[in-house]
Amino acid sequence: MKYPNVESVNLEFKSELPKNDQIIKTIIAFCNQHGGKLVLGVADDGNITGLDESKAVELMEYLEHSIHTASAPPIIPKISLQRIGDKIVLIIEVSEGMSKPYYRQSEGLARGTYLRIGKNTVRANSDMIEELRWQSRGIAYENLPVYQAAEADLDLKKLKNFFENNRLHHKTKVTRELLISYKLLIEEHSKLFPTVAGILLFGKDVQYFLSEAMIICSHFKGNEGREAIASVDCNGTLLEQFEQAYHFITSRLSHSFKIIHVKREEKLEIPPVAMREILLNAIIHRNYHIPAPCKIAIYNNRLEIFSPGNFPSPMPNLRLGLTNIRNMTICKIFREQGLIEKLGSGFLTVFQSYQKWKLPEPIIHDGDGFVKCILPREKDKTSKESANTYDEILNLFDAANEISVSDAMTILNIPRSTASRKLVEMVEKKLLKSIGAGKGTRYVKP
């Protein structure tokens, strides 16, 4: 017989009482995050092995005392017995703690603080411990002051443009009171400082204060490996980074064209709405306390978008439209900018659009300190597809002795990036020879 649920970020199984202190570490990790249950008498695969009934009550008393005395602040768990069929299991349950960080007394705060990453219990580092402190005080990292910055480091022109074009604040004058209400400024000891969100959204020089708050975009050759065809660093404010990254992705993916009623319609190989929603999610919900950039990688068969930080709560059923927001201020600005229409609809839209286009399902991976979203491309760039494109390019030589990237792009109705990539591939395969360099490069038959 199997237990009705599977192991997750807030559920762990043990077939018997471990000889080490793994139970205490796991309970501390649950309290430091969103609570959870540890079930004794269930194997890792979910099969119910049961406990010795005669020792179960004694075990309950022992665990309640040992967890309480081993943890700081003291944790008082709810411990109960449950009969499933002819087996007895013991359930240790705790809620999310209100006095984070919790840690194991014998190891101290620096080494005895634990968190759950997926199904694993891991030791928290100093950055994680600091974030737990903020959580216990109801503080978000985005709303902390940037002490090295001053009010003048916010771009007044960008602020005016945002509020003047905001339907909620049309023609509203940008005042300190308004910026404080939006948590873009904060007052401490009679002095005003930009918040992290203020710098990220409207800073004159974002990367000067938050160097890793950027997006690195790369287009790699093939399906694996790290040989880059093109790369760009997206800097500036979060709104500017979104525009730069969106342009890079759409310029590197393939497009198809159809003539409908004398009008040419262009179609991206993956649903633009899905790519847009995943990119927005990476920017809005990432953990900016982690000093690492977002990363975008384009391969022949997929688009990967990597965002530092896990989901702000246990990974939800993404098809249910559940929303857990880490950065409320950033989310508010993006929403009022018109980039977010309905909260909770993002991932739902991603899966629905892929299903509508009959494409392989996207993969959302909540990893060890990161979230990675994988969007399959329309199809692998197989040798057959490439051969068809190569034939189309070779046919151009029926009317000319040499061609350029612009010739291939214009005559075949393909993006410049695709034309350039295909011509380079054909040179590598010795189907063509290149003459010259840079914009003046011409291609001839060997």
C-alpha cells in the first residue's frame, strides 16, 4: 500500500527513525519556509512500511521533547499517529514559523539553519539567513534602502514618463510622497534613499548599484554545448532589460510568412505570448538578493530562461493560475505599465498557447536556488529542414554568380539572423565560399 501523497518541498518520508539528526534538520527547514509534514513509517518510494505499534507512543514523546530542545527559537511540533490499513505511521507536522531563522542549537545560527530545496534539506548560506530575517519582520528585499544611492540617482524623466502615461495617475505630478507610497523611496533617520525596487525600475545607472541585476542572452550552436553564435548583455532598468531581451529572442528565432489577401503575415516559431510571459516572470519574480544575472539560452530545439531564486512558495500547480508574488512593488509597476494583464494567468497562458499550437509541452524546473523554464521550439533543426533551406539558397545562383545576406533575406523572406546563420553553415559544410568580411561579405559556389 502506498501513501496518498508523494515527497515534495513540504512532505518527507522516513521508513524508520534515523540515527542521525536528519529529522530535526528537516523540521527546522519546514519552519523556515512554508511548513510541512515528515511521515515516519513510509519508504522513499511511498510504500507504507509502518512502525512498531508498541513503541509508537514512546516515540511521539521522545520526538516532541528532542525537537523542542534542539531548535532555536524552540519549535513545538504537532505529532500524531495514523492507521492506514493495518499499518501505523507517525506524522510530525509544523507550520511556517513566525520567528525566522530557526536553527539547530548545537550547530549555531551560521551552520545550523536549514531550508528545503525541492525534496532535499540543505544548509542555508549567509544570504539565505539574511532573507529569513527580513521575512520574519515582514520586509521584502526590494523595499530595502540602497544606502550608497541618493534620491538624485532616480531618473526623473523616466518617472514622469511612467506616471504621465499611467491611466491611474494621468498627469499626476511626481512628488516625494508619491514615490514613497510606491516604495521607490524610503525615509530613514530623516534622510531619503532609493529602494532596491526604485533603482531597478527607475535608476539612472542600475548596474552601478546592483551589478548582477541584468540579463545575459546567448544563442548557441546546436542542441548542446556552449559555442555561442551571438550574445548580448541586457542592462539598464528592468523595463529596458525586458525590451532588449525580447528583441534578442525574437530576432534569433525562426519566422514563417504567409500571404493573406495581398498582405504578408509573419509567424514566430513558438507562441510569442508564451515567450513573453516566461520572460516577464523571470524578471518580476526573481530573487534580486542573489548576486547572479538572469540567463537566456537559445538552442536549435529549445529556449531556456534561467532566473535566480526559487518560487516564493512551494511550486504550485501552474495550470491552476495560482500566484505567489515575491516582488510586489516591481509587479505593481509592470502591471500599471500594461505588461501584465491578469495576475495568475501567466503560466496558464504559456501551457494553453503551446497546446493550441500543438507543440511539445514546456518544462518548468524549480531547482537548487533557481527556476529554469524550457520552451521547446517548433521542431528540431533536422538535417532535412536544413537541406531544404540550403537548396533554396543554392537556387539563387541560377540568376547570380554571387549573393549577400541581404539577397537571401529579401528573396527568401527570412530574417537576417536566419539568412546569416544558414550561409555560415553552408560555408562550414563547403557548399559555399565566402569572399570579404563584415557587411560586405559575398558568397559564391566553390
